[in-house]
Amino acid sequence: MEYRQLGRSGLRVSVLTMGTMTFGGGGVFANVGDTDVDGARRQVDLCLDAGVNLVDTANVYSTGASEEIVGEVLEGRRDQVLISTKVRMGMGDGPNDAGLSRHHIITQAEASLRRLRTDHIDIYHVHEWDGQTPLEETLEALDTLVRSGKVRYLGVSNYAGWQLMKALSVADARGYQRFVSNQIYYSLESRDAEYELVPLSVDQGLGIMVWSPLAGGLLSGKYRRGSSAEEGRHLGDWDEPPVRNEARLYDTIEVLISIGEAHGVSAAQVALAYLLTRPAVSTLVIGARKDSQLEDNLAAASLRLSPDEVSSLDSVSAPELIYPHWHQAKTAADRLGGADAALHGSR
């Protein structure tokens, strides 16, 4: 297992992270999975044996059940692993049961600590933008959690580029703790993050944690043009992430399968190995309904793709250059910097 620095922090994380959205199976999360305590213990054991040192969860996953399962499974070996969890989404019907107010952040941090059976959270992510709470209030509350020792590092997830840059600027101006992690959706199915979020992470020193690196299983290799898989996600079911270009998806899958066959590995392993070549990516959050899927994904940590293989995947999955990027490519290509290469460098 390879370990990478999480942004500019001193924290080192395994290139694969154990994702736990499947734990619990409550409410809408039953669409993703319903792993119970025994199943979770088996999967966590597989990950720890493979060298994974980070487990990612969220308070909203099955309304706290995922955190409770993580806490139970890790009891007695908490010091062997880092834990990431999140705050922002609704945890009740009250007027203050969602968002990034000081009240909600502190209340939910305390609740997560209880469910996780720990005295600190290693990486605490704000799960989504809150446009109604002043950033100063949100960031001061997070800073307080770090200074109290209840949180070690801060992360952000699902922000737009301008929102993240504004948050970093406020933190710098006020002397608050900065985000060191940027957890984003990023996959060969959709490389939208390369427009702003990947270059911003390179420029500002945030380590990228990728969620749904297999596009909800669509890049596993079992979905082919003109046929349908007997089980798993289908294009019309769970719509996160949404598929906007079905033809490009299937073209990409064919290249993944071809490269996988050349290496004697699954398409899923190739898709994961590709993302580990991308700028600022520190770790990929992987989760699975079945132990066999998880074992296959874990093997991606040792797969190395050739430059030609990476180039072929770049070509088939390349996002269209939206404005102002197409204009910059035409008129400013002689003065692009290192962060710009996240979008322009693979063309």
C-alpha cells in the first residue's frame, strides 16, 4: 500500500480509503447497501490487512447508523486507523437540524464522537455548501473544534470553486484552521472537477479524496453497450452521480476493459489506478456491497498504468473545454501554470 501526504498537512493516508456509505442500509441509503456489523467487520478487516489506514463515514449515512457500526467495529483498535466523518446534511426535522451554523456543527460533532466511540475525529469534512450561514461562523466553529482537540484536520466536500476559494480566504484572513482535504466526485465517467476543483486543490495545497471513483459501479466493467447487468446499479436507478453522456461512458468502459485484459485485471482496477495518476489526488474512497468487490478494488493499489494507457483513457474521457478554458487554450497556452495542467495537461 502506498501512502500519500494529505495536501500540505503532515498527515499521510493510504491511497485507498474504506468508504462506509453501505453500512446500515437505512432510508435512501438502502439503495446503496445494507451491510450489517458482521459484514462491516469483515470488510474493515480486509482493508486493514491490505494497509488501508483511513475509514470514511458521515453522520447522515443511514442517520447515524454507519457511524455507530464504524465505532463498534473499530473498538479496541482505534489507534490503528484514521477516521473521517462529515457534517451539514439534515439530521432531524427541526429548524436547526441541518446546515453549517455553529449550533449544528458543535452539536453534530459531539454526536459523531459518541457514535464513533472516540475522543477525536481525524478529518472532519463539511459535507456541502451552506449559503445561508456566514462563512466566518462556520469556520470559527470548526477552528474551535480543532483547538479543543476534538478534531485534528478539516476537510471540505462538494463545494464549487468560488465557494472553496472564498472559504480559504476567510480562514486565512481570520487565522482559522484551513481545509487540508477536498473530497469530491471525480471519475472517468465525469471529469468535471478538472475545470476548477482539481486546479484549485493543486494551487492551494489541498489533498483530494475522491468519492465514487467508479461512478457508482458504472465503471466496474459489467455494464456494456447494448446489454444490461443482472445486478447492481443501472442508468435509470440511483442517480448519483448522474450520467449526461451515455455514449462517452460506454466508449470509456471499452477502453477500460481492453487495458484490464492486457494486465489480467478488472476494468474497475484500471479506473481506480487511472485516478491515482491525477494531480493532487491523495486517496480514493472505495466501498462495496460484496467482499469480493472490495478485494478486487483493493488490488488497484498495486496496478501501474503505462503512459500510453493513461493517454488513451485521457482521450476517451476528456471533458469538453467550457468557457473560459477553451479561450485560454487558444490564446494563453504559452503562459499556463502548474495548476492549469490539471485540465490542459492531458490534451
